[in-house]
Amino acid sequence: MSAPQDRTDDGGVPVPVTPAGATGGAPAELPPSSPAGRGMFGDQGTGDVSGYGGLVRPQRPIEAATRPYGGYFDEVTDALEEAYPAFGEAIEKVVVDRGELTLHIRPERIAEVCQVMRDDLSLRFELLSSVSGVDYLGADARRLHVVYQLTSMTYRRQVRLEAAVSAEDPHLPSVTSVYPTADWQEREAYDMFGIIFDGHPGLTRILMPDDWEGHPQRKDYPLGGVPVEYKGAEIPPPDRRRSYQ
């Protein structure tokens, strides 16, 4: 965009032109706010993008897949079923979504399944790259899910395991004896979601102070917060940050 041109008077002398939107002698200010600045992503509330505005996305139900699953997914499930006699009892459902395989596991069986996934020669999922928590508040009675991302470096394959527990009884076995990398990752899921990994060698908070009350990434955890002073400006907590302008 080219800079605004000065106009000239009758004598041909340039006369400065005030930039559009400038007020009070400022070099150039933003134009007044308009309704176009609100309603982001279909939300008609406050316009706040911190989540306090109540923006809700509809949840698409994830259905169990039927065979054939496609790709190497059938080979993985067949190998697990052959190597693990309790397959039918431990596996709640198999989901193939967006080109990814997820095995939903009964929580009490998760460590056993991980052991087989790592050690069986037909599977060889040697790497647990991530353990994370998810809170499906209002969508699942067992709202707290633990997600395990497994990688087979031998066969160059990836599989996701998922186990669900309730907020009232958020217990499932630790997998640190199978995958030592799960140590700090399970501590983070405990700290943020309150999921208790039985058998963990030292299940303590890792991000929040030891005496912190509650688990900040649960969906029913109050936004709250404390004002933060940053370079002389005070940033209010999210529940008081109501306008996005």
C-alpha cells in the first residue's frame, strides 16, 4: 500500500493530510471497533478467545472400525491377538480414524498390553514417545483418557493406545516398568489431570507446586488466575479478560 499523498493549496504548496483513523494528534490509531471484530469461529458471545466466551465445538462420535482396517493395521491387531491370549477381554474397541489406528484398552490391562507390544517379535513397538491426558467432560462417563503413542522403529509403524478412567476412580497401572520414558510423562498427566498411575516409582507433581490444589487441565477447573505484571502492564486473569479488541 502506498503512503498517502499530501495535497497542495492554490499556490502549489504541499499541505499535510491527517491519516484516516488518526485522532488526538496520534500518528495513526486503529479505527473504531466494529461488529466485524466479534463472532470469531461462529461464536456470538464476548469475542474472547481465551475460552471463557463459551465457544463450543460439536463432537463427532468415533465408531469402532470393522475389518479389514487397511494398511498394516490388520497385521498389528492380528499379531497382538495371537501373542496376547486376553486380547478379547482387554481390547474394548479398535478405531481407525484419519488414517490412524487406536486400540482402546481396559485400564487395568494397559501395562500388560504395552509389554506385549514391546516384546513380541511381530510387533516390536520399542518406543513410547508420549503419554498424555484428555478430559472428555460431558461426553464420556469415564471422562479422563490416557493416550499412549507407540512407535515401532523396527517396522516403521505407529499405533495409539487409549485407556479411560472416571474422575471418581482415576486409577490405572503405570507403564514405567515397560517404558522408562513414561516416568515424567505420567507425572505430568497426574499433575494436570489427577490421573493416578499405580506402581509409579515417584508420582509427584512436575509442573505445579507440590501444595497446589486441583488439576488445571480438567475441563471443570476454574479459569481464575492472578493478575500478572508484564513490562509495566497488568494482564488480568482470564475470567476478567472479557473483551477481544
